[in-house]
Amino acid sequence: MKMAFWLYLFLFLAFFDLHAQYPILTPFALSLGAAPVFIGWMMGIYALTHLPGNLLAGQGVDKHGSKGYMIFSLISAGIILLLQAHVTEPWQLLVLRSISGFVLAFLSPACLALLASLSKDPVGQGKLMAGHGVVHTLASVVSPAAGAFLVAQSGYSMTFQSLGWLLIVTGIIAIFMIHEPRTVQIESARSLMRKESTPAVFQVIPLRYYLLPLAVSCSQGILFFELPLQLGGTEGVMHTGINFSIISLGALVTLSMLFLSHYSPYIRTHLGILGIALSFFSLAALDAVPLPVSLFALGIAKGVVYPAMSSLFIDLSGGERLGTVFSLQSIAMSLGSFIGPVAAGAIHGSYSPYFVAFLLLMTVIIIVPPGRKKGVTLPPLTTRTNIH
């Protein structure tokens, strides 16, 4: 599908840009004189400011479509990166990261909703979600090492400027290349909704299911905080980039197995989270296991989890109100991404953050059942028609 191809291309460029920052943000903050606790808050505040953006994106995408939110998110994030290139104090980095967290909160719900709308078949949607994961992972395979290489060759300022212009150009091109079905509001449907009560998302999708993305993102926040410090901070930036790429290579292995989309997303999600948990246990307690092996295994499990969770929420919602459903998923992930690095910064040096991540993941897969009861699904807010 032509639309899917262009969407995947723009997603690749956006994810490349974002993941290139992962191995360099902590060393950059250290170079500005930031303490580990401050770095934890800097990484966490980015996720915390996702929340208002996620809330706005949910209803907005359902009513107005995805394109405008994607373009706004890409261009705004690029401008912020240009400003980030001139940061000289830790508090300035904190402010810019918090603004960046807000504007990028619109990107994920918009992209996932647009992708899911390209097919009404559950298997087809599962393949589209897997394709999203493949693109995400392909970008994250090369981008951490590329970001670290750019810093080594030209410094932090030039690296942030290059990444910022890449996002801005991607957003401008998307204006002309991304098209989506026009959303038509039916006045009679609006009147019916005013008169009759319809089930809220949480009445259809039990709150406990949102513990899954929260726990996974919390564990990833712990990893993004702890791994650069474990590998030497500013001195180990290149080594850090390579190890993040190893995680992505592992994810690419399972994301390339498109036949997995034929299996239950509930089972895939739980098995994937179990794999992530065991990988964190290896990082925390099994010194005999080489670090690259543990990270590669963690990546394999991530490659199972992320497309499976997206398919799980599509199934729970009945394929309706995807903007709202994915925005709530993003809110859960934002909360986890905030809690993870803040908690890791607080206990760093006293306890193993990796072991905390293991305990959290194991607890969640015990609490949340690998299935759901058949019941009501969400009614559509709008009628979508294709304008040719």
C-alpha cells in the first residue's frame, strides 16, 4: 500500500532522529555538570509532559485525523533540538526536554491510529503494527551508534543541529506526501451521542491492561538511565551507542517474523514481557552472562511485545476510537517512562535498578490475565469515508 510505504518512511526518519539521542543525552547532561538524580528527573520530565499531549491527541485524532498532529509534532521537535544545540546549563536542558516531551506526545497516537485505519482485518492490522515495529527497530539499530559517532566527530552542538534539521525537513515533506481518508462528522450521530450514554474506554478496556505498557516503559526508562552510567558516562558514549544498537538488532529478529501476528496478541504480550523480565534479571544478577547477550535477548523480547500490545488494544476496543485508545496507551507509557529513570536515579548506588525492573515486570504479568472476556466494544465516534 502506497500510503503505508510513505508513512513507514517518515516514521523511520523520525525514529532515527529520536533514538540517536538516547546514548548521548546522559553524557551531555554530565558534561554540563548535572548529577545522576538530576539526570533521572531530566529524563523523567520528558515523559511526564507527554501526558497533556496524549490527552489532547486522543480526541483530536479521532475527530480531525492524524496528519496535522504528525506534522506539528515533527517540526516543533526539530525546532527544540536546534535550541538544544546552544544549551549551556542543566536547567536549560530540563526546560527544553519538558517542551519536547509535550510536542512529541502527539506523534505516536497519530501514527498508530493512521496505520490501523489502513486495514479493517485483524491479521492485516497486526501486520501493519509489526511493520511499524520493524521500521522503529531498523531506525534504532543504526541511530544510537550514529548519534554517538556524530558526537565523537563533531560534538554535541552540531549533532543536535543535524538531528533538528532532519526532523524539520521530514515534517515539511510529510505535508505533501501523507494523505488520509477524510473524516465526516454525521450530525445525527452527534445528536444520538448527546442523548444516549455510550461506554467509556475504561468500561470496555479494563484499567489493569494499561499496566502492561506502563511496566514495559518503566523498565525501558530504567535501562536508558542505568546503561550509559554503567558503561562510563561521557567516556563510554560510543560503547553505549553500540550496546543500544545490539538491543535493536535483537528486536529486529522477532519483528521480522511477520507470522507471529497470527497468534494471540495476549499470549505474545505476556511471553514478551516475561522475556524482558528475565533479561533484566540477567543484567542484575547473572554476571557470567555477557552484557551483549543479555541486551540482545532483551531486544528479542521487545520485538515481540510492542506490536503485540498494539494489536491487543485494537482487539479490546473493537477497532473503534483508535486515537483515544492509543493516546491512553501512550499516557501509560509516559507515566512509566517518567517513573523509571526517576526511581533509578533515586536508588542508583544503593540497589540494582535492573532488579527493580525485573520485579515490576513479573508482578504485572501475574496481575493481568493473558486474555479477555467477550463483551461490549466501543461505538464509533465518526463515520470514515474514502474520498477518491
